[in-house]
Amino acid sequence: MAQSENKVCTVKSWQEGPLIDESTLQEDLTRHFYYTLGRDMVGESRLYLYHALALTIRDRLVARCRTTRQQRQLSPTRQVAYLSLEFLMGRALGNAVLNLDLEDNVRHAVQEYCTTLEEVAEAEHDAGLGNGGLGRLAACFLDSCATLGLPVIGYGIRYEYGMFNQSIEQGHQVEHPDNWLREGHPWEITAPENTRRIKFFGHVEVYQDKHGRKHHQWVNTQDVLAVPYDVPVPGYKNEVVNTLRLWKSEATDEFNLSEFNAGSYTEAVARKNLAEQITMVLYPNDSSENGKELRLRQQYFLSSASLQDLLANWVAGHGEDFSEFAQYNVFQLNDTHPSIAVAELMRLLVDEHDLDWDAAWHITTRTMAYTNHTLLPEALEKWSVSLFSRLLPRLLEIIYEINARFLTEVACQWPGDMQKQRSMSLIEEGAHPQVRMAYLAIVGSFSVNGVAALHTELLTGGLFNEFYQLWPHKFNNKTNGVTPRRWLAHCNPELAKLIGSKIGDQWVAHFADIEKIRRYYDDKAFQTQWLSVKQHNKQKLVDLVKEACGVEFDVAMMFDVQVKRIHEYKRQLLNILHVIYLYERIRKGDTANLTPRCVLLGGKAAPGYFMAKLIIKLFNNVAEAINNDPLAKPYLRVAFLPNYNVSAMEVICPATDLSEQISTTGKEASGTGNMKFMMNGAVTIGTLDGANIEIRDAVGVENFFLFGAKSDELAAIRSTYNPNQIIQSNPALQEVMELLESGHFNLFEPGLFQPIIDSIRDPHDQWLVAYDFESYIEAQQKVELAYQDKEYWTRLSILNTAASGEFSSDRTILQYSQEIWQLAQQ
């Protein structure tokens, strides 16, 4: 057989490829609809048209992503990897259309299919990649990084099922699987050539090389594969598209064919199923040992895959020379979840790339940066040493070595102080020793930041005070922000248009300019337009509440809203007590100065959180009693919105009059819902907690309804706290408790709410519900009077939006870039 000739295949470069811009959008939509998807008519469902449009937009994102990547390769600079277990992205279509400035073109294109952009967008599912504020913040940060042109890549997990879909059945939360991928995810592009191998279990063997140097081998492991799926993240009208890389777990082999052929079907696919469980569900319930193991597997899976990915890219360009690695790379740990990355980077550098310990530690402590998002001890994460030794034996060895060297430094700083060594150790001793993951993140990072001024103060003064004494230079504050693209320009287009008519459109990319609308707060014509926009937005929420809850809201009433994760520290219970107080006033005929209001609550309770789920049940029972009482209808309507998510919030925050930010002081790290409401002209009632403090400073103390204990008063309050005495001395609270304790809201469910009643009356109630009740009622009465003066309230609304400039995630990310990441100015 003749030897084949060598041939050179010349491939057309992408620059010479077909034009993809606004002029071809209609043609590309048709091509994807008819040929990529094989459809011939739209029919009743808009699903296939949505997919075709998403692919059409994605084409443009991919082209810009490629250009962005190539431009950065031409002039390499420091880059950031943002590691987060959550990215609550919401729907992608509307955001991409806005940022690519394609709205007019897209509207024209879909008109050919006898539909609207809004109808097509409704076919998209919210991406189930997050749980709450942490994940939504990460999504805002990615938007700002792209808009600012910063070289930042997000790394997360491609969960097949989100946290859960929530329905309300007889007042109770019922969880259903959130199979958000069931109809596909057209925005992602898989990159199987970048698959990484992740180790679990096994044991460690030690050997010496011919130079007498000790090496560790992690062997007999049960490996899984991490397969990357890339999602483009567009900047606002700047041609920059960054990447969110999501990892999916797969088995190293599909299944054992010999076992399958022998008839052992279950055993044949067992390993495949075990591997795929890692990315099956967002944040498993970790109340059981199996749940804890799966959650630790998720955290290590994310960290290892992401670090391997970045190291592989470095080696491809620089070989095994890591001398400049820290100069070009930063890893930002979004909360404590990915803190295992500190130990994993050490393992990869020492075991896989043959660096000595000191060189590897020098790199690690100059590339890792840690953001803490919580003051709640249970969220700082501790994992049992026994679980670590079984699941990640080599990582545990490394953590012990890090700890031994760190405690030497502690001993030098505080000689002979064994208590200091015990309290700061990465290993919490006891009958069941625990690895303190937040401590690992602090020790291994060059930067530790809180997310609001008070939060950082409480971290450095309390939770991490000993570390602050040791390394004050590490600690800093970066108050959170949210992207004005999604949370004003996209979700509130009427208001965005009105603002643009007065100050131009540059505020969307330069949100500090929003302050310019302050000059119109007293303009009667502008107030009328502002109020008209608010009423239109309220009607959209009326429609949503009617469809989801069966409750009729009235746009003429004040819309009083609290939507967020259900947790005792966020004090939805205090809100419920106020609703019962209003109901009592109505029942007694005390309605002379009562401002009619619609109260909306929404949020999910963790499946294993008994009290949070009981609070949902109480609110729904109270709502049912009020909504079925004809006396209450003119003054009070109450609804719980099931399955609260990003898309729901896009309807809720433009329509809200009063934003409830009522957490117990010292418990909320920052909050971001408070910022979204403020941007859209809602007025805040809140405590001096988290970013509420900075919101109040920005808008002015006279334009914020403050109540509640202050952080410096808490110790004294708790030392003598007597809620029963407070209830007895406050007639309003006594009446509320009597109605609650009478069983009025659970006539056929005796004793159901006793745990809630007991918690309010408990002298050890750390949430101080009874203590803050009186102050809360007084603030709510001030709200009522203010709302009755429409002109005054509209001025408050305008001033809130005008003062929201500093709560843009663009400002936050600029601070991260300049003060932590030290990225070159773009």
C-alpha cells in the first residue's frame, strides 16, 4: 500500500469568517429556528423560539469572548479567578440583549414570529446555580468585572438541580426538585478537552528520591472527572465578554461493562451514579453525615478543578517555572466554602509540580484572598477530622503542616500563651476534632475582607480579633453592591427611560451619575411622572401576586415587602407580629389614621430548618385569616409569594414602596436586597445592621425609618433581657401575643405555633424580637404618616434612587481591583 502524502490543511481564521452583527440577526434567528432546532412553526410554546434567539445572541457573545481572550493574550496581565459555590445568574436573555445593545433589533426580529421579546423571555428558566444573596452577589460581580473590562473568570458548579422549587400547600412549604436544565441551557459551551481529574479517598504513601527529598503520593483514590461548561458574561456596551466556567462531575468510566454483561446492572452503574451525585443538587442538607460528606466533596471538587485548570494554563505558557505565578494570578474565595483551595494549591504545587514547601507557601499566601460573608458561627464551616482523613487524607496532612507552622508564629507573638494557641489553631480539639475552614482561609490569604463597614468592624473586633491582632494589614472592608444594569436598567425600563430623559443614559455604566436626578426631587412634573411609573410597576406585581397567590392587591395601597431567605435573624417573625398588630387595630375599629397596605413576604426556608418553615406556616395562616375577613379588606391584604427567585425580584423591587430590612443588629453581614429596593425608589425601614448603616448615611437620616437596638447596646440588653416583662408592659404587644396564643390563627391545629411563642418569650432569644417590637411599631407609624402625603413620599422615593450610586457593584469591584487584586487599569 502506497504511503499517503503529507498534506497541509489551511483553515480560515475566525476573523475571516462570516459576519455576525446586528445586520444578520434576523437571518441567524431564522437559521437556528429552522435548521439548528429543526422547527417549522412556533406553535403555542415559545420554547424553541427562545432557544433559537438564545443561540443567535450566543453567537455574538462567543465572537466577542474570543476577541476579549485574544486581546488579553497579546498583552498578558494579572488575572483573577473568582471561586464561588453559588452564581445566581437569573435569566440570561434580557441581560445579554441589554448589554449588547440589541433590544431594537431583537424586538423587530421576534415580531416576524408574531410575538414579543417579553413573551419569548418567559420561556427561560432561572439558572438554578444559587441559593440567595451570596450567589446573586457573585453574579453582580461578574457583570461588573466584564463592564469594567477586568480579566476575571468565575468558577462554579453546574448543578443539575437547584436548591428546590417551593410550593405552599395548606400554608406549609413543600419542596420540589428544581430541574432547571430539563429543557437545555443554550448559553453554555462545553469544553471537554479541559476536563480535570479529582481525587477522593485512598491513602498517602511517602518515599524519598535519590537526593533524599521526601515526596508524598496520594494513591488508590476513587477519582471523578470535572467537565467544564463555559457561560459567556457580557459587559455593558463595551465588546468585552468574560467567562463563567461551571464544572460537572462525571465518572472516569461510564460503567463496568463486564459486570453489566454478567447481569449485575445496579453494581455496574453504581460508581457512575456516585460520581455524578457531586454536582447533582445545590447545597445538600448537611444535617446528616452523608450530607456533610457530599457538601465537602462539592467544595473540594470546585476548588481542585479550578486550581488545576489555572495551573494547566500556566504550565502551557511557562512550563514548570512558577517564579512569576503570583505576579499574574489571584484567587478570590467567595465566602468560606472554597477555603479548601488553600490546602489544595499547596498539594498541587508540592506534590504535582515538585515545588518545595516554602516556595509553594510563598505563592499560596500571595495569591489567595478571602471574603467573609457572615457573622453566624454555623456558616463558618467546620469539618470533622475523621471525615477529612477518610475523604481527603492528603489534604488533612497538609492542613496539619500549615497549622504546625502557623502555631509557631502564634507562639512567637504570644510566648507561653497556650490558650491563644488553642483558640487560633486550625484544628478545634475535643472529643471530635474539627477543621476550622475560616481559619484556614485567613492563614492562607493575603487579604481578608468583610462586606459592610459594621460587618468588618465586628469581624476585626470580635470573631477574628486574634487574627486581626496578628495581621492587621490583611483585613479590609469592601461594602457590597449590585449591578445597576439588571437591577434598574433591565428590571425597571420605564424608570430607566424617565431617568435617562433627564440626565442621559451614561448612568447605566457610570452609576455615580444617578445622583444628578436629585435636582428634580422637588419638580412637580417629574414627581408626577415618577409616581406614574411606580403605579405601572405596582400593577405588574398585582398581576403576579394574583396569579401566584390568588390574593388581590390594590395599587392604591402601600406595598410593604420583605423578600429574602427565611431565617430567624432576618426576623420575618417581627414583620408578622406587626401584621397581627395592624389586624388587631382593624378588628377594634381603630382605623382613623391607618394607611391601607399590602404586605408581601417571600423566600425559601432550608429544608431542615424547622423554625423557618414554621414561620412560613404562621405567615400563611395569618394571611388567610386576614384576607378572609371583610373588615380587613379595605386596609390590609397579605400574601406569601411562593418560589421567590431572581425573576420574581425583577417584578417585585420596581413595585415596592416600603423595603423591610429588619434583621437583628449585628447578624446581617451586608444585605443586597436593601440596595436593589433603594435603586428602584423604595424607602427603607430598618435596623442599623449590615449595609443599612451606609444606606442611611447616603440617603440621609431623615429619609430612612430607623428602629431597634444598636450593636454597642446588645451585650447590656442580653444580660438582663426579660421578654415576658416587656410583653406585660406593652399593651400592643400583649394583645398581639394574646391573639397568637389564643389559637386564633391555628383553630384546627392546636399547639402548632407554640415553638414560635416560646421563642419570643425566651430570655435567651438572641434575635430580640420582643425587645425591638415597640420601636418597630413606632417606626411603622411614622411610615404611615409619611405615605399619606403622596408628594412627600414621592420625594423620598426619588432621593433614595438618587443616593444609591455608591451601592453599585461597579464601585465594589473597582475597590477589589485596586486595593486587593491590584489589576492594571484597563
